[in-house]
Amino acid sequence: MRRAPALLAVGLLLAVAKSAVGEPMRPLPGTVPRALRHLVASEPAPADLPLENVTIVLGLRDRTGLDAVIAAQQDRHSARYGRWLDLDEIADRFGPSRSEYERVRAWFVGQGFRVVRDSPSRVAIVVAGTAGQAGTALAAPIWLYRGRDRMYHGPRVDPSVPESIGRSVGGLLGLDDLPKFRPLVRPLELVDTRTALGPADFAAAYSVGPLQNAGLTGAGRSIAVIARSDFHDSDVTAFSDRFGVPIRFERRFVDPNNPPGIRPEPGEETEVLIDTQWSGALAPGAQVNVVLSRPAPQGDIPESLADAVEFHRGDIITLSFGLCEPSSPTIATELFDAFYAVGNAHGQTILVASGDSGGTECLPGEPDLLAVNALASSPHVIAVGGTSFALNPDGSVPSPLVESVWNDALGAGGGGESVVFARPRYQLAALANPANGRVLPDVSVAASPDNPGFFMVQDGQTRVIGGTSASAPALASVLALITEQVARASGATGLGQLLPTLYRLGSEQVRGLRAPVFRDVTIGNNAFDGHGGFPAGPGFDLASGWGAPLADALAAAVTGPGRCEPELGCLIP
């Protein structure tokens, strides 16, 4: 009897291989990146060229049902309020069936691919193989393409799979090696006499002090940092020592036997350091888990996110990478959205940097194209935009504080309208204009490297940096305090999909039904470097969202009653 599972697996593999002979093939459109069209095809890739990170996207089933569950988890009048689903229940109710998953897996193994990562949620399978195997099995020859400074590889045509599994496979990622996810950090400079934000300054700017004075530290809460480069512990320790904020952090490797090391590309180590340092900067009691992918080209951001969601590495997840939405394969955006939705149902709150190129996130490649960050455009994540403001000459935070949209020579806060995701229900009343897509950012905090900039430590030296890369982890640290307060009040273990609540609070504020929860940002625009963008204005806008959250007021509002009856009444125009 002990051999039965193995015999069953072999039988399934043989059955799938046999059924594929002469079977009609189903194409998977949208796999060939748009950027390949701008490169010159040189020659077929060597058959033994490794393809080490091919993601088979199965996605989720019954998205309407899953979104209904997520909405009910945020509805105080629902029996599901605050009741998170475990991963097995999510997979069984909303993922592909186990037999469907195994059938797809067996077909790829039968074609010579090696499985390197299975998905407990059954959203995706990561396999490795060669260009020759991909060309033969998927009817998609892999070619070499000549770029400006190097050769790339990618498929000449969209791949196809047999009809027997075609209805289960949404698409493939990883058949090319074009650059995809870029860290959203802006230039560093060594500190001389200049001022910038330390943790206490950020706390003063965004009313975090009352929460800290009430004894909230983020104790019992966790924050997952999505990363693909390692770093030196000594830099985190130096940041802690300089600012008096002990940061409790651990590395969580996707593959402990294959760590990524410190990546040499510009911005990579900086990104993980600022994320780690600022995720813990305001919540010294929280556990910061740095989720690290395998090294390139074997691993990347998607597998770090999958690990953070499927193994619940954090009550809050912060991600500070960018991807041009119109130029990226739609299947990539759908993959991220699937994991985001699983995380929400699992009780996780996910923050993503909105981008540093204003309304034109495809810069520099397509400077005139209005576009948003594909990783922040999902309706299941809080897109964090950027503001700027001047400190007092002594480095203190002015009171009252007036912020404008971040837009200077170094960058601008990302914002605009998605071309992939429809406008979610919670945004219907936010804008007077007839936008059809999900709009972002949702909220904004400091991001400009110059006004005021964020202190961080790298290579043992204190530096100043900016970008929405700093905004997202800093806000994640604040949410750890709020999550702790909610846990004290109700025993809830997370905040989950917080966006409907944020939009309800913003709408109540605009209607005069509650004291401000957000500092409205009405000055400036995010038309970076003269390219397209959007102006700030009263209430919600595509340059700053609802504005800057005021932590103490937000914490009280999240745990207190709504001002609209029914509670979602303020979300309907």
C-alpha cells in the first residue's frame, strides 16, 4: 500500500504524456513581452540554454466568490468579519482542484521540466528546463535578441499547451530574461550637515507618537519585506544604534540551500536595507521577516511574494519594486493579484510603492505613455504614493505641516489609472470623473530624497535616500502598531484587505462626518520631468490618493464605528 501514491503519480504522468500525442494545442496569448518587439532577433538560442525560473500560472477560480469573502471579512455586520481563511480552505474553495494542479504538473514533468517550487495555494508552479525543451514542448522557439548593451533571450511566438491542460493554464512567465522588476529607490548621498527624517521625525510628521506613548510597539505582529538581495547585518544594527530603535529581523529564504547573496546591481542592496530598517523603525516590537528569493536568474520577486503569502511571513507585507503596467505581460499582473487576494483572505495587509516616475511609470522607455506600477495596481494592495515637505532649519518637523505631491528633479510619486484592473467597488465614490480602471495611489507619505529625505545606513555610513521605496515600509511599520491595537481591542490577528475601510473613512471625512483621518494634500502634481501626470486637489486625487494618514486618528477610526449607515453607504456615489 505504501507504493500506491508513487504508482499513481507514474500512471498519471504516462497518461498525460500519451494524451498529448497528436492533441490540439491551445495558445497562451500575452506571453511574449512587448519590449521584445523593439529588439532585433539574432538567431535561435542554444538548445541547452537554461530556463531556470519558468512560472506556470494557474491562477484562482471563482474570483467573484473570493472577493465576496474578502469584503465580508471587512464588514462589521457580517458573521465573517475578521475571520480569516486558512490556506487549505482558500486552495480548496478558490484554487484549481488538486487533480487539475497535478495534471498540469505531470505534463510539464513529462516534457522534461523539473519542478523547483510547488504552490500550497495551487496558484502557480515554478519549473526549470532548457530552451530546447521549451521550443519543442510549447511550440515556442527561444531566440536570442540583440539589446543595446547585451544579448537577451525570449520566445518568438506565444507558447501553446495541449487542450487537456490548456483550460487550466493562464499563462507562462520566465521564458525570457528581459529586466522586469526594478527597485524603486532614488539616489543616495552621504550625510554631511543636511537634515532628513529619522524615525522620531516620521512619528512627529504622521501623528504616530500617541500610539507609541500608549505603549504600542508592534509586539506580536510581523512584517514581511519582499526582497531578492541579501545585506550586511551590521548596517541594520548601525541604524538601530543611531536612532535608538531596536529592529528584530530574520531572513526567510525561499530556498535555504540557495541564498541570493548580495546582488551587485545598483539599488538592490539599498532596497532591502531601507525596507528592513524602516519596516522596524516605528514598531520595535514587531518581527521583520526579510523574504529572500533564490539568486538570479533562478529566483525573483514573484517567488518571494508567494513565500510571504503562502507561509504567512507577515501580518503586513511591504513590496517596493516597480514594473511598467502596459508593457508587462498581463499574466504577470494577474499572478501578483492572485497572491495578493490570497494574502487578503489570509488576513494580510499588503503595501506596494506606487512608483517614482509620476504618471509615467514606463520611463525612460516610453516617456509619453501614461502608466502605473503594475505591482501596485491590484485592487487588493494599498498603493503608497509620495509627498514632499521642508523641515525646519534645526531639522524638526514644522507644525502645522503642509505637504505637496512629490515632484522634483529626482522623481515624482506614482499615480494614475490601471489599464488591467477595473475600478473596484470601494473606489466608486472617490472620484467625480468617469474613470474605468482602478486608480492609485491610495494614500501618500514622504518620499522626496531632498525634502526631507530618509536617513538609512549602508556600508556603515549614514546616508539619505528617497522614493516610494521608503514610503511603503515606513507606513508598514505604522500599520504594525495599529494591528497591535486592533488585536488588543478585539483579538483580531490582522487587518486584511484594509482598502474598503480606508475609502470609507476618506469619504466620511470629505462629507464632514468625522474628524480628519488623512491630511489632505492639495498642492502640486506628479507630472515628472514635464511628462504626463495628475494634479492634487481637495479630497481624493490621482497624485496623492486620500493624502497622508494620521496614525492616531486612523487607529481610532479603524477600531471605532463607522459614520455611514450602512457602513459602505459612503462608497456608493
